[in-house]
Amino acid sequence: MGAVGGLVRGQRTPPLPLAWHWSWLPVRDGVAVLVAGGAAVASGIGHPYWAMVSALAPLGVRGVTGQLGRAVHRVVGTLLGLLPAAALLALDLRGVALVLVIAVLQFVTELMVGRNYGLALLFITPLALLMGQTAHHVPAGGLILDRGVETVVGSLVGVAVLASVHRYGRRVLHR
């Protein structure tokens, strides 16, 4: 029986003990975000938050192999996803048509993201770019270029941070 069910029936449940421990993971993630965002801003790209998200994507997975795989999925999936994004942006959809395409992309994304992150990015990429068009119409060419470059920059930063942390961790373990 869950604790909520016991509360509804008026039963007392023992309090759950909370365990606190220190972790370097937030520091690692913060460094990745700052470096990726700084690199994107320094290069003059228009959407530095895309680089920041791409730097964090591989860090959210356990194990170095999984993290490197996630970085590759992020880059390849996004770059391939720019093809349908370019086609959909070329249609210059507005109003109800734009909302319907976004709804379909969201539905397919939800079906795919749990199965294969790289494949899901084929739908996430056009979804993200089209959703931005609902608030403020932007020419497609610059948008496509920004998304591709910032994804590569952010993913490279994420992998560099992973390599640094992994190398440092191995040195500490050998001491």
C-alpha cells in the first residue's frame, strides 16, 4: 500500500528518511552549460540556449559509453532532422495548419523518444523550429544553420567535459 492511500484512509505512515550526499554532477553540468553558452555567444550565433541543451544531453545518461552514444545521437539525429525541418519551414505554414503539423510532430516524438533518442530527434528538431515560428516568424535559412551549428558546438563541449571529468576521476582513483 502506498503512503497516499494510507493518508486517505487516516492511517499513520512512518516518515521517509532523507539521505543527503555531495555530488559533483551539478558542477559538471554547470561548467558544460557555461562553456557551451559562452562559445555560442562568442561565435555570434542567434540561439545559444540550443548549444547549452546539446551540452547537457549526453550528461543525463549513465556510463561513458551511454553518454558518448547520446552525444552522437544528438548530433546525427538533429542534423538529419534539419532536412524535414527545412521542408516544413519552406511551406511557410501559418495558423491552424502550423498547429496541426506541430501536434502530429509532438505525437510522433512522444512515441519515439523512449525507444530511440536519435530517431526521435528527426521529429524533435522540426517540432522545435516550427514551435518557434508560432511566436515569431524567422527566415528558415538562419534558423536551420543556427540549430545545426549550435548542436554540434554544444555536443562537442559536453563530450569535452565528460572526457575531462572521466580523466580526472581515473587519476583520483589511482592515487
